[in-house]
Amino acid sequence: MTDYFRNDVLEKRPYIKLEWCLEALRKPLRREVQPEDGRIRHWVWVSEIDRYLRVVTLADGVTLHNAFPDRRFKP
């Protein structure tokens, strides 16, 4: 995980569980590569928060960079 993920994302959004992020990497509902920087977006449904969670990794597809509930995601 990046320093940004560790120090900012998890601090600002303490309700986000690391296990949800890892589940998004293992079994994403959708996966998209951002053409501008190669980062990869993964989405997963999280019933505990009743929302889709978007998890962004670096281009390697493993290093966690960002995570947040995505209100606009449509499966």
C-alpha cells in the first residue's frame, strides 16, 4: 500500500476495512485501467455499508492507493 493509502485514506475513512479492499482485488465486479496513468480501478459491493466500494491500485494491480464508496457506480 502507498503512504497516501496508509496515512490519508485509512485515517480519513476509518470505516473502510482492509479486507474489503483485498476482496475488490480478488473478485472485482468490474475492473478498469485509467488511461492517463495506468492505475486500476476495482469495484466490489460491500453490504455492511450498503454501497459499492471503488479501490484504486497502482499499475501493478496490487499496491493499494485509494478506496472510497462510489455513489455513481452502476454495475
